[in-house]
Amino acid sequence: MAKFVISKETKGTSAKLIKPTPSKYNGLVLMMLTSVTVSYVEAKDASGEWGIFIGKQIPKLNFNFVEVVDEKGAKPGVYSYTRTPVAYNPNSSDKDWWFTQTIQMVKHLIDVYTNEQWNDAYTELLSLELKDEEMTGDEILAAFDKFFKGIATVFNGDEKLKLPCIYKDANGKAKTIWGKLLLYVKVKAINNGNFGFTSYPGEGVIELYVPGVKPSLTINIAKGESILPIANANAAAGIPMAGANGNGKATSELNVGGEDIPSWIK
């Protein structure tokens, strides 16, 4: 006889995701990093190069953010920036993009939270050790697991290493930041149809919030950055993307689908 139980832990609905509003905060989002964790998922059905991970526990690095809401009773949205290992091959450079993306993004996040105050202890923690010879699936996963845990330690802090939690202030409160979560860049979806960071940090994806100070972070329409779902449909239909005129240059004001694109987006 099958038995199904509904308990406190039963998942009812999906978590509310952060959704930027064009008319608010210049299209940016006020949010806080609440934790940096390493979780594990099992590769039950993998093909190709991922076949070496079948049946194994794959480490997953998670940067978990929560939205800062200013409306009483409003439910904050959440966003997680994640990284998982790649099937490393010492005889190929086809995964160089992964290492470049990860290194640049992690360094950007560290620089923002530490005000570019580098601690020498970070270097050892942020080292990914891969052999110059073929590695087994277990060896690859062990190397990434250590790397991800090192990143988590840099952000969460470690008493033995005398490292503070860099995303919290002296009172233990998570620092408020500006976040740039996009839907598309040049009509290419960023996060499988959800809002998210770009693959590379570029000019930045987060910035510390300073009361009364306008953030330097902007949504750059001239480079194809968009938080409007209609951008994809427009491009597919041959219509210029929101924020660009017939010459592809950014405009200061444009109305698309009933939503105003304010002049602060440039």
C-alpha cells in the first residue's frame, strides 16, 4: 500500500523570484546576500562528457540573495547565483570560458563586499587544483568541492583563519546592495527565462547601497541589456529592441507594451 504524507516540510509553491520593475530603482533591485553554501545533487542521467559523473554527488555553489522590500507585508523575492563543475579535460581548452566566468564573477563579488581589500588568506582558499593529466570523475568532483568550499569560506568567514563574513557589517547584519538582474542580453536569455546575473560581470552586477547616493550601476540598453520580456518578441519579429532607435543607438525614452523606459536607463 502506498502512503503519501503532507508535512511541514512539504513543498507547496515555488519560491517567489526577484523581478525588477522598470519604473522603480532605475530597473535595479535592492537585495542582500544571505548565505553562500555548497549543496549536492546526484547525476542520475548524464550523457557525453558528463557521463563520468553518473551516480555521483556533484557539488553546487550557491550565492543566495533576498530582495529588500519597502512595502509592509510584501513578500520578498529570492535569487540564487549558482555554479556547478565542468568535465575537465587537460588536453582541451573548451572549458576555459567556465573558468574565466567563475573567476571574474567571484572576484567581482569579493571586491564589492571588501571594498577591494584583499586578504592574502583568500589566495589559498580560492585555488582550484586540477592535474595536467586525465582525472577520474571522483578526482574532478573532489577538486571542485574543495574550490567551492573555499569560496564559501571567503564569504562566510572563518574564526580559525580570523576571516570575517564579508557580506555582513560589524553588527552582523547583511549589507544591502544594488543588483542588476537581467532577462536578456542581445536577445539571449540570461537565466533560462528568469532574471539573473550576466555570465561575465562586465561593468558590474552588484554595488554596495549607500543612502542618498545614486548607484553607478546601470542597465545598458545600447549593449542589448533588457529587463523587459517583450524584447525577445520584438527582436524575433524584426522590431528594434526596447531602448534602441532604427540605428541601434540607445534612446532616452521609449514606450513598449505600455511600459515606459525612463531616461535613467542608458
